[in-house]
Amino acid sequence: KAGVTQTPRYLIKTRGQQVTLSCSPISGHRSVSWYQQTPGQGLQFLFEYFSETQRNKGNFPGRFSGRQFSNSRSEMNVSTLELGDSALYLCASSWTSNAYEQYFGPGTRLTVT
Amino acid sequence: TQLLEQSPQFLSIQEGENLTVYCNSSSVFSSLQWYRQEPGEGPVLLVTVVTGGEVKKLKRLTFQFGDARKDSSLHITAAQPGDTGLYLCAGWESGGSNYKLTFGKGTLLTVNP
């Protein structure tokens, strides 16, 4: 069974631009969660999508948004990029919402200059 | 948001040594998880502990959940270079009907041959 895939793996953007990251969950998994990982703050929860609906949200500004498609693939968008948005963005999939077992993808390394 | 403090932040040891890393909170968690993350990869779930006082063993790794479900420890016996990585503890906290995973900042372990 293929694991969680994230594209692209690396991205360099300029302040003020917007970016879209993609996550394909493990086949059969219907929940996708997004996390931001930085050296200073560690891993922080962004949001979770299940059956195309946002089920849970962390404490991030509205510039961070997401969506989920009918095939469970998910995208995350960050608008008006700031230098502090430079981070590793991880998505994790599970078969249902609130499931203990989450499987993480390798992440997208975003650098904002 | 409940906080998880991990200690030590960094640990460098020789192959064959034993070590313990700690995860502490002032809040009660419904369950705690331990993950290992290697460079360029997402975290991989090692164990979930649910019951206060629970001890789980995974080969040379022993995980313990505190009686009050506020703290946990990970003990590695006879560490090997393959154990090198970032060890993260994470607690599930409830926000009504939805749960989210809160991570500690991790312990970066280096095992030297």
C-alpha cells in the first residue's frame, strides 16, 4: 500500500506571494490533517479535513486555508506569505476523524525569501 | 492548548548506552503517543499509551505513561546508531467532539558508533 505523498517536496517563494501544497492520503483513508513544523515552535496542528469538511482547526491566521476533494486528496493554501511561514509542512492521513493512528507524509519544505 | 515539555532537548551518546527521555505536562491527556522522525521524513508512530501507569515495550524501547496521565517516558536500552532521530511525544486533547494532537518540541538523539 502506498504511503502518504506530498507535492512538491521543496518550494521557494517570495514574501507576499501565495502557495498551494498538495497531499494524497493512503488509499482508503478519509481524514487528512495538516501540521507546520519549525525549529522554534515544533510541530503545530493547522487543521483537519474529513469527508470534504473541516472538522478541527488550530490557532493559525486566516491566511492558512485548506480543502479536501471527493477522492480525499487535500490541498493547503497560504496567502500573502511572510518570512515566518518558512517551515516544513506535513500532512497526515487516517482512516477516520479522531483516529489515534495517523500516517505522516514526508512533508513540503517551504522557504519564503 | 495544553503544552508538552520534552527533556532533554538534545542527547548525544555512544552505541550501547542506555537513555531515558521525558515528556511532561501540567494537564491530563486522554492518551499519549511517541513518534520518531528522521531527516527528510515525516514522524512515524512508535506507540500509543492510553491507561495511567501503562508500560509498553517495543524491542529495546520501553514506554511508560504516568499514573496521572500527565507525563510519559521513553527508555532505550543498548542504543544503536539506527536509533538516531528526533523523538516526539504528542498528546490527544479534546475540544468538544473533536480531538487534536499536540506535540512536544522533541528530543534530538544522536547515537555515535
